[in-house]
Amino acid sequence: MWNYGDWGWMNFGMHGLGMIAFWGVILFALIALLWSFQIQKKTATSTMKETPLEILRTRYAKGEINSDQFKAMQAELQDNGSD
């Protein structure tokens, strides 16, 4: 028969703390891993370069330039692209 005396609660307490610490480390590692994947995904999409024509279309869509300016710049881009 096991006789823990007055120290039985402490034995369980240390075991419980160890399990909490173990699962805490596992959870932390999982969250850190998922977070790093999100950061890599964001930087991969933000580093893709837009072509000058895409930038021009975006500026036209935002209303930064009018139709005449868009056509003139588009023609200039196409002329420069054929050099």
C-alpha cells in the first residue's frame, strides 16, 4: 500500500504543472508556426512586382488620371516596350 502522507497533493501538483507547461510549449510552437506561415504568405504576395501597364490601369481605376492621360501613357508604354 502506498503511503504518500501529507506530500501526496504536492506530487500531483508538480505533475499537473508539468503537463500544463508541456501543452503550453506545444501550443506556443503551433501558434508560432502558423504565424510564420502567414508572414511568409503576406511578404510573398507583397513582393510581386506590378508591370508599368498594371500600375497605369490602377491609377486610372482610382481616378488619378483621366481617359486622355491614360491613352497617352498607354501608347507611350507600348512604344517604349517595342524598342
